[in-house]
Amino acid sequence: MNAEVQVHSSSVRDTFWMRQAACRDVDPEIFFPIGSAPSRTQLALARHVCSRCPVTEMCLNYALDTGQSAGVWAGTTEQERRALRETVP
């Protein structure tokens, strides 16, 4: 992950930002890659969508706050979010 992201706890109920997300009109399948070769392509596509999203920080906070363990959220993989959870007090 190249971008520096600030992680803040946010209310799970605050989901207004989802209406502004770049992914709102994108096939959700690309955010849940399966397999090896297809998953690399899907991950690249998902990250591309996330890279132009105006609500990435809120998306990441939501994913961390709600324990999203599957899929790409705010351009991060499950493993990357797990590592973030371990470093955030």
C-alpha cells in the first residue's frame, strides 16, 4: 500500500460515505478475488477503483471497525487490514 492512511475509530452507523464511494456502481465481484491469477487481476482492478475514491479513509475505518475479514476495502487486502489491526491500539 503506497498511500499513508490515518486510522481512526468511527461509528459503524455512519455509513453516509458509502453513497460517495467510487465502488458504488462497480461489480462487487472484483473486490472479492478468488484463485491466484484471476485474483491478481481483480486486486489490481479493485485497487485502481479505490485509488480514485474520495472516501478511502472512511472505508478503511469502517472495514477495521466492523472486522471485515474478506475482500478489498480501501485498497487493502485481508492480510493488510489484519496487520493494521495489530498495530492500532
